Amino acid sequence: MDLIKIACIMLAVAFFLGIFTSGGKEEMSAISVELENETLSSDINGVAGAVQVEEKSEISEPAVSKPAPDPLILEKGESKLAGERKNIEKKVRATVRLIEAQGEELFPSFWDEGSPWFQNDFCILVWTADGTQIVCPSDRSLEGKAMKELVDADGKPIGELFIETALSEKGEGWIEYNWQEKNNSKPFYKCTFVKKASSGDETYIVGADFYVENYIVCRNLEECEYTVEPEKLQIAELLNPLSLDRNLDLSCSIAHSIVEPGKSDVPHLVKNPEIHYILEGKGLLYIDGIPVEICPDQLIYIPAGAVQTTYNTESKTLKFLIINQPARSEEHIKVFE
């Protein structure tokens, strides 16, 4: 009898589990398909776009939307970059008000070099609602051309984004992209602010842009060249305002340095203060004859005018950053062969 009860219970449990598992594979498969096809809306400062779900290995996971900066915080910026953003927004909005009051009769003024709409690196751009460019003072050969299909260096559909952003409920916003110019192999990071203007039965897209590189410098180590001097310190400049063709509010320099296993650099004197930050490896740094053991995540301040020599005492490459104040230059260094 007990065996019969046990058998009945087992059958009941199997039936119960069958109810909750039947169709489970189909449901999970349907959810997986939805995730694979899902896009997440990314509204960054008025930029309308879509971020495709990232796939890692064989598992599909929904992408995390790109975080948007708080516009109220952006208004508090005091840098030249913040000032340029505010200046462009102010000029574009003012231009829109004038277009809405005067219509296309205002357009010839946009081509006058030295006018408020066309001076230095700044100019006003005007598109029709369908993406035809009708005002482009910096390159008038583009006027009359369809720009809706315009993409940036990474294939980002910036033409569509300009239109979508200006014609959105908000009616304005910023678009960031990598712009490839004809005479440059490397694309430039640009930002464009666009806003909708309505005049009679016509709808226009008004905008202006700026180059981010004029305010923010980003460099990858792989883009930098090392000095090739056997038995000496190998240095690649990550940032040195003396070698950049822009006006930075900066007087220090940062270099990435390498000493191969068992090697050392020649004794040298640096006239200005210097800071070493150890990234990888271990070794010994002599500062005016005083030995300092160095290891990863260590910072060493070297006084101005000190004679220094760095030894790699390990079998691993020694890598560290060198920060100079003022910026590193050959005239500040004495080498003792």
C-alpha cells in the first residue's frame, strides 16, 4: 500500500512539474529573440539614436543605455569648453528667432564673412526639413546637396540624427560624432547643436558645430613614438603642450617610459622638478646617489637639478610615467655619458 501511495505521489509531482516546464523552452526562445532584436533608445542631450544590444559569446544581454549628463550640471561649467557650448546654443537659438521673424531673406547675411554668423571657426548651417543643405558658408559647394544619408567616420547616421533631433518634441539638441575631413587621415571629434526653425510653411534645421580637440586632448599610447636609444631610457610623449599646435592652459608634460629587463638609463640631470609614477615592474632609482626601491603604484618626487639613474632589476619590463613641470624639453636635461 505504501508503495502505491509513493508511486501516486511521484506521478503527481511529475505531472505538476510538467505543467510548469511545458512551453518553458518556447517562452525562453521567444524572449531570447526579443533581446536579440531589441534596441534601447539613447537620448543624450537631445540626440535621438539607438544602441544595438551587445552580444557576448553566445549569450545575448540587453545593452546598458549610455548615461546622459544632467543638463542642470552642464550649465554650471566654467571651462572654455562649457563656454563654447553655451555660446553656440545662444547663437543658434537667436538665429532661429530671426529666421522665424524674417524668413529666408536673412540667409544672405549668413555668407558674409566677419558677420555674427560667419567668423573665425564659427558659422551657421541651415538645412531644409528633408535634409537638403541650403546654407554652408565654410564650403558652399555643399549647398543644394541632400545630407540625410550623411554618416561619420564610424558609419554613424548623423544626417538622420540632425533631422530627428531638430524635429523631435524638444526641438533641439547636440549630436557628437567623428568627422573625417578630406585632407586628414585621422577623424576629428565634433559636436553640432541643431534646432528647428519655422517660417510660414517652411521648416528649417539650423545648427553650428565645434571641434572637441580644441578643448580636450585624448591620446592613445599606441599612437605615440618612442625615442630609440639603446641602453637609454625610451620615452613616448603622451602630452606635451610645447609640441601641440593649440593653446592649452597647461605647462606640464606627461611621458610614458620604458626600461628593458637588466638595463638602465644613463645618468642625467633634469633642471625642473619631476615625478615618476610606476606602472609595471620593479627596480632601483638613484637620486643624487640615494637609492630608492621602486614598485608598481608608487609615486616618486625628484627635486629639480638632481642627477638620476633608473635600473630595471627584474626580468619584466619596467614601465612608468614621467611628469615634468614645466613641460619636458631637451634644454632642461643634461646627460652624463
